[in-house]
Amino acid sequence: MLGKLAAVPKADSMNEPAVPPAEIAIRDLGVRFGGTRPALQGVNLDIRHGEFVALVGASGCGKTTLLNVIAGLVPIAEGSATLSGTAPAAGRGDVCYILARDALLPWRTVIQNVEYGLEVSGVRRGERASIAAHYVEKVGLGNYRNFYPSKLSQGMRQRTSLARAFAVGRGIYLMDEPFSALDSQTKLLLHDLLLDLWDSSGATVVFVTHDIGEAITLADRIIVMSKKGSGVVDEIPIDLPRPRSADALQADEQYHDLYRRTWASLKASTV
């Protein structure tokens, strides 16, 4: 007897592959902070599992507010947001939030900081020591594992922060301008590192940035948000091949076309 066949998602036509459901789904989202003018209004967005999405827009357009909604840190006034079909909630075990500042514990060494997330997640001492050591090496800080944050450069501190974040193995990473305090050369090096960590993790990333070049380098898709917080004004697919390098991209005319399109959308979003 034949076994029962598993159901598969239906495609729109026989010639098109099935589209996986959104891992993060935002529907007609509205957020208010006491006043009459909404911080966000009418935002609709789908993000698929494993996708790297960059949010760009003018200051005050609600990029960080949207990130905070997904993290369960901000109440929703209208519409809805779901993560894997359930409502956002602070402290979810499948979400990791990376801030602009590294937020390292000054009394812990590099290896101890990387272990911290595993420790609070209940991972046993021997296992967390092994995982932390792996990620410290992966971000190139093996020779600095016993250094305290005060002895590290800003780039090394952010490497430690990335190691701590990816060591815990979350399914969704929310990143709020994590490289904004870095010089250009260090930022480019950390782009390569982040892409390597993301590629090996299979995680979903939502990344806030003001840097168009950074968004194009990192993302599968750029979401341009209205300055007035009134939603998404453009979605720009980044179909550049991976792996990507800064040198190769600068010589790629498609990169510059994407830069011009994103810049045009940003200018239009402020009107």
C-alpha cells in the first residue's frame, strides 16, 4: 500500500515554484507614542525564512520602531505582526537583537562575554565553553579571548558582539545599525564577517542602516520606508551574486544601478 503523500504548498501556476510562507508578516501595522501623529502607519511587509532584509529610510521614519515591534518591545495600535505565525513577545527564544553599541559586559573577558548568552539560555558549562571558543576563533579573536572590553578596539568589540549573538543560534536576528560607529575599512571587514556568520547559520536577518552601500552589500532585499512613517515606498531586490566583496562590487555596474535606484527612492520618500 502506498504511504500517505505529504501536502506541498501550491504554486500560482504549474510553471512557477511554490513560494514559502513568510516567517515575519506585517499587516497594516500602526504604532502610536501618545501623540496624534503615528510613528508607523499602514506598514505591510513579508520576510521569508533565511532572508537578509535591510531597512533604509530617513531619520525618524520608524525603522527602529519596526524592529522593536518585531522584537515585542513596542505595542501595536493597529494591524498585526507575526513571527512564525505567533505574536511578537519580548524575550522570545528564537529572536536575537543586536544594538548599535556592542553592550559587552566590562567585567567579562571576550570568551566570557561570548559565553554569556549561552549561560542565560541554560547551556551547560562544558558545552557553552566549547561553542564560545569556536565562535571566538570564527570572528578572528582567538588571541584576544582573555582580553577585557576596555582593551579592545571598537571593531574587536563588535566582533565579540557578533560572536555572542550567533553562538546562541537564534532563528531571527534584528540588527539596529551595528556598524555605524566603525570606520569605513573596519566596516567593510565586518560586512564579510557578518555574511559568513549569517550564511552558516541559515537565520533570518532584519538590518537597519542609513548606508545604501552597506544595504546593497549585505541584503537580499532593501525596504525603503517613508519619512512620514506611512509605510513601505519601495522594495528593491538585490540580485547580485554571492559571495560578495567590496572590491568586486565597486567594479560592478549593477551595484551602481542599485545604488542610484535606492537613492532615488530615498529622496522620493522624504517628499
